[in-house]
Amino acid sequence: MRARAQVVIRDTKLALARDALAELAASVPGLPTRARLARRVEWLGERVQDLMRELLRLQWLPAPALQADVREKAVLYVGSYLEQNAGQQAAGANVAQQAIEQAGGRFLHHAGGDDGADDVAALEAGLVAADLVICQTGCVSHDAYWRVHDHCKRTGKQCVLVDQPQAMHFVRKEALLT
């Protein structure tokens, strides 16, 4: 008899709790949707963190585009090269030039500035003549960047976009000869 009474009391409390929960859910419109969205936001936050970790990991890997054989090939370097106040930029270009020439390639250069029609024609000629393009994006005009980007995409030419001169550290003779 006592066991039955305890079961009835338990079932009554459970029924009252369910009724209270239903009233609470009814008083807050859109609660199930909000809960679903909160779970989705949490999942997306974790996904963003995973992607940021992956991006950071990939930034420390050497660029695969330069794992090509450049012997007897022309490599166009687009970006600042011999500016007096750009020591790091010139160093990046010099490293690239030395590595490419030591590997038996032909180094081409274009400043990537906005100097008019002659400059555009010279850039187009360099892009046509090159087998591989290295573009230092922080040191070229928007027009030159988009010309390089569009030309490489349209022709399927290998193109390495480098945003900072320090990123040129991956250009080594061994990497170019593999």
C-alpha cells in the first residue's frame, strides 16, 4: 500500500512538472527555435575555431606552388623590388631572384605600379612570357593585382600571391629543384 502511494505521489509530481514546463514553453514564444539556434551557434563557433586553427597551420607550411621545376622557365616577380625604403621587400625579391637563377630559371620583374598604358603593356607582356608568377600583393596597385589574378586564372598559369615580404622565406633552391 505504501509503495503504491509513493508511486502515485511520484506520478502526480511528474505530471505537475510536465504541466509547468508546458506552461513555461507556451509563455515564451519561439523557445524551441531559440534553443535550436543556440545549439547551432555553439556548433558554428566551434567550427570557426577549427577553421582558424587549420588556417594557422597552413600558413606555416611551405607554398606548394613553388614545388615546381623552374629550370629553363621564366618566373615573373610582380612587386616592389629596388625601393630605398623597402629593405624587407627588396630582400624578398633578391632571395627569389637568387633562388630562381641558381635553379636555372629566368627571373623577370615588374614593379606593379600605376604608371599608365606603357606599364600595363609591360605587365601584360611579362605575364605572357612567364611560366610562373609571384605577386607580392601588398606592394602592387589594385589594377596590377587584378590583372595578374585574372590572367593566371584565365590561362591556368601557376601564381603565388605573397602578402608580406617575410613570406618569401620559403623560396629556396631545394624547393625549386624538386
